[in-house]
Amino acid sequence: MLDILNLVSGDDNIHITDIPDALKEPLFAAYPYEDDLILYGELHIFRVTRNLDIVWSYFGADIFVLCNSNEPAFEMKEDRICMYDFLGNYYEIDYDGNELMKRRHE
């Protein structure tokens, strides 16, 4: 799990006064995207500025992990982010946080 303070503390250009409560959930990974970060959290996917202002967040029906599959639970593609949750539901969003697809596991 990532510690959000350790994630950003190495950059002198980042000035954080308060960490939003939403960002205090367990985070699996952080990926640079344009001038922002995409945070892959247990319950949410976030796009945040380098100052940790939340641009958007997205959540599914369950945690974003996938068991018993070779598919990645989280994958950033050129024009979209693809995710599976623990229940096997599949989601795609664009980099503006808009839902492109939601497919429920049967």
C-alpha cells in the first residue's frame, strides 16, 4: 500500500496543507498522467493534482482487485482506464472520469 505523504513528499513543488479524507483509503499505486496523478485505490480511482486536489473520483460495486484471473484488475490504456472489481464487474472510464462502460459479472 502507498502512503500518500511519502508519495508526494519528495517534490519541492508540492505544497499540501490538508490531505482530503477520501485519499486516506488504502492506495495500491500512483501513476503520472499529464500534470496530474492517477491513484489506484482499494475503493476508488482518483485523478489528483500534484497538490492532491481531487479532480475526479470513481468507484465500483466492490474493491478493485481481481482473484482467480490473469487479467489485471487495473490497467491504464492510451485513452481509457480499465478495471475489474472483486465481484468480477468490469469498468472503463476515460481520463476525465467519465464512465465509458460498465459490465456486471453474471
